[in-house]
Amino acid sequence: MTEPKLPPNQVWVAANKWPVVGERSPRNDNHPWTLHIKGCVQQSRTWTLDELSQEFSWTEQTVDIHCVTRWSKAEARFGGIRLLDVLATCVPQPQAAYLSFVARSTRDHSTSLSLSAVEELDPLLAMTYEGEPLAEIHGGPLRTIVPRRYFYKSLKWLETIELLEQDRLGFWEAEAGYHNQADPWNEQRYITRELSRPLLQRVLQQRDVSGLHLLSLHAEDRDLSGLQAVGAILRNAHFCRTQLQRANFSDANLSNASFRWANLSHASFVRADLEGANFCGADLRNTRFVGASLFGATFCPEGTTSSADKPAIVDLSTLIDVSSWLALSEKQQMFLRQHATILDANKPR
Ligand SMILES: Nc1nc2c(c(=O)[nH]1)N[C@H]1C(S)=C(S)[C@@H](COP(=O)(O)O)O[C@H]1N2
Ligand SMILES: [Mo]
């Protein structure tokens, strides 16, 4: 399979042009540049730039840059060392699944990748561009270059790499709603395509999407506790592992939404459309499903074959009214009858 060279809806900039995006300079610390690796590793380590160049073999890599703001720059040649070589000397622990790159910058700018993406993409810790030391404004003396991802995954002024069990969203991903996977070939730019960037930023800050129409929202791994989503149209939303305690989804359309492993304690789904929604592994204590449409919804794995899914955390504080419950499959009905409170309007208890 040959990939088209320019991802969808990007434009090439002139060969000698390289726009500057985001922060313009590193924090002005009065000590020499070091790279520090910590977190879930058997050995934390710190190097000066000279030590890095001495210990690891130098490589040159020519990459196409794709910025989320739609400019692409073809065939930029960077020199440096491979992140995978450096990581190997620290011996990541078995539970390490993500890493966070942190910049020496006034806002401690950061971005993250899964370790499987690191394996696949083979990022470069770059110190030169076209054979010259990397300019400070472009992240010199040390930045990451992550091929085949939007350029916000490539951190300027790299100072610390922390290995993590759970993902930690980066600056743009958390503040501006940039997509956490960032694959330009799939146009994974923002967590939704349906809002302008300023509106998306406001929605995330205020945690209020009430009345909005946002198809296929990608909100995995986010902290959206207290989210107001009254009457929102959120079909196909991805809320895997999302913090949604006390969220209000009254009258929302959440058909086919995935809430796997989400924290939904004290959330409300009054009159919500939840057809085909998946709640496996989610915390549903003190969650209310009243007047909801639950055709095809799952709270425990439906199949008999082994599945990655686990049943939702459900107890007597989980409230479902009997007519919502009746729409469920037999297996789901049984699971909820064993654990939750089924409210029967005719037989109050
Ligand atoms: N430290 C830091 N790194 C960062 C950013 C930033 O604001 N601060 N912005 C990101 C974004 S959105 C892009 S497109 C690229 C821009 O790099 P450039 O200015 O060298 O083109 O850096 C990425 N890395
Ligand atoms: Mo960007």
C-alpha cells in the first residue's frame, strides 16, 4: 500500500519556509541543558547534550512535517539520536504504557505518546536541522521529531521524559481539544470536527456541551467530571476511561457511545438515548438511568467468548426504572437485576 504523500486537507509550504508555532523560546534557566528520564523505569538517568551524543549513535532522518493548522513541510532533514536507543538504557518497567515529554518552558509544555506508538514511529531526539544546530525558536538545542503524527506531538526544548502507567494528556490536547492520536492520514486533528477551535476551547474550559451536536467526540482519558451535556447530541462519542463523575446527560443522545472504564458515579442519564451504548467496566455507583432508551446497551460482556471487557461496577445505588430495563437483552437484564436497583413505578420500594 502506498500512502499519499500529502495527508488530507494539508498544503505544502515553500521548501525554504518553516513556520514557528506555539512557544517561541525555552525557559531561561541558568544551568546547562540536560535530558532526564524518570518514572516507570528501572533506572532513572540524566545526560548532558555531550553525553547523549557520545553514548548513542548519530542518525539522520528526513521527515515530512504536518502541522494541525494545515501546513506541511516536505523533506526536512534532522540529525540526532533515536529515542528507542535512549529508552532502552533506562529499562522501562512492565507496567509502563505511555510516556510524557516535558519541555523546559515557562508553562512546562508537554505532550504524550503510548509506548506502542513510540515503537511504531521511532521518534528522533533532534539536535540538528539540515546539518546545522537546531535554531532555538524551533526547539534547539533538543527537540523530539515524531514522524507521521501532527507536529504538536513533536516537543520543542525537551528536558524530561516520564514513563507512565496511565496516559497524561499534553498541553494542546488538554487545553485546545487536539486529538490525542494525531494521525494526519486519518485527520485526527481535534476531538471533534464540529466546533471551531475557540469554541472547542471554551467548551472544554466550561465543561458544558449542553444542546450541542458533536458527532464522534473523541474524549478518551480526559477529566470531564461535572460535564453538563443536557440535550446534547453525542452519538458515537468515545468516553473510554473518561472521568465523568456527576456528569449530567439528561435528554442527551448517546447512541453507540462507549463509556468503557469511565467513571460515571453520580452521573444522570434521565431520558437519555443510550441505544447500543457500552458501559462495560464503568463505575456506575449512584448513577441514574430513568426514562432512558437502552436497546442494545451493554453493562457486562454480551458474548460467551473471552472478551477484554469486564462488567460495570454496579450496586444498589445504581438506579434503573423497569421500562428502561425491559429493553435490554436477557443477559443484561439478569446482570442488572442481580446488582442494581430496578425501580418499578407500580411497585414502589
Ligand atoms: N515546548 C513546546 N513544544 C511545542 C509547541 C509548544 O508550544 N511548546 N507547539 C507544538 C506545535 S502545535 C507545533 S506545530 C510545533 C511547531 O514547531 P515549530 O515552531 O518548530 O514549527 O511544535 C510543537 N511543540
Ligand atoms: Mo501545531
